Amino acid sequence: MKKIFAAALIAASGLGFTAAQVVAESHGAMAPTPAEAIAKRMALMGSVGDQTKALAGMMRGAPMDWSIVANAGTNTQTVAETMPALFVEDSFVKPSTASPVIELEIEDFTARFEKLGKDGKALSDAAANESVEEFQAAFGAYISNCKGCHQAYRI
């Protein structure tokens, strides 16, 4: 599982971005082009998908690896902070699966990422405390938030 998560943090290596690069570039002065925004979003969401698989395995009984949980919490907080700025005008085209409804409901969309950041913090806290109960509660909130956002804003 560590290999899966390590690969996740190299965020969609086929796109040539690391999670750190995506974050650093997204905080720059210039907004990304639509193509750059899509590639960066896909890279970050790829990292979230990979970490979710690792976390779900632990929920199903795989051995707890608190370093993976801690890294997932940190990555989730980074993604939550970074993603809203990557939904720029004209970036709702293939290969993106983001719905253009996001532009109309940006306040709700942004609030969901704020909640995701809190979910990431809860994962980090569970790891710091090495608490299975906290992890289970944090993962439940995290996965619920992911599903809700994908249902509302993914096509």
C-alpha cells in the first residue's frame, strides 16, 4: 500500500506534475491556462483517488499504516486548498469530467473543498493519535464529502 500511496503523491506522473509542483504553480500570480488547469486538476484528483484506495483498504481490515493516513491527511488539505483556483473559465471541456455547473454554484463548490480540508485535518489528527476510531470517523466524513461533490459536480 505504501507504493500505491507514494505513486499517488507523484500525482498522475504521466502528466508530468508532482503534487508540490501543482501547489506551487497554482499559487503563482498568473492563472493557469484551461489546459494546464485541467491537467493539474486531474493530477491532484488522481492522487486523491490513489490515497482513497489505500485508506479504504485499511477500513476493510488491511493493517493500519499511520504514515499513509498522515500523508493522506496532508495531501487532502493541500488538494482542498489548491483545487478551487484550478477551475478557470473554459476549463470544463474534455478530458475533464468537471461539470460547468461549478461556475454557477461556485460558493457551494468552494465550501465543499473547505469541508474536504477539514476532513484531511481529521485524518491527520487520527494518524497523530493512532486512533482507529478517529480514523474510521474521519474516513467516513471524507468519503461522504467526496461522493457528494462528485454527484453534484462531475459528469
